[in-house]
Amino acid sequence: MAYAHGDFEMALTAAAGEDLALLAELRTSFVESMRAQLDLLSRSRCDANWNMAAQRMRGLGMSFHASELVKLADEALDGAPGDPAVLRKLDALIEGFSSE
């Protein structure tokens, strides 16, 4: 599944400039943070834990201008804890960022 990452790429480039090592490190940190929050979401058994992880995911998306992540985090916040459809979409998004 392909996602538009234009704003995300611009944010990374603005932060890293021409430092390719820093660019790679920022991308890796972003993906690792998404994975950590997805893990928390997938293990959430109550509204509070689900909402906390979804809000962190949303904040991560806002910080890196990753609009698709913000959209999916909002979907998680609007849904029920453990929603398998949202978890699958987030996992696919992470894989899309990981494969770049």
C-alpha cells in the first residue's frame, strides 16, 4: 500500500538539511516510535490506555507532518479499544514508511 509522504519528507529534510546520516536516524526513530505506540495500542484493554497510545500516535504524526498517521490516530480515538481494522491500517502504514 502506497502513501503520500510529501509533507513528512519535507519535515525530515528541513530538520536534517543535507546530513544523510541524520535523515536516516530521524526516519528510523519515527518508525520505531510508531511501532512502540502500535504495540501499546494492540495491548490496550481499556479506553484510557487506548486513548493515551492513540493520542501519542497522533502527536507523533503532527510533529513529523505525517497526515495519514494523524488521520488513523483520529480514527483510533473515535473507535473502540482494540479495533482490529484500525490496528491493521496502522500496521500497513508503518510498513509503508519502513520500506522507503
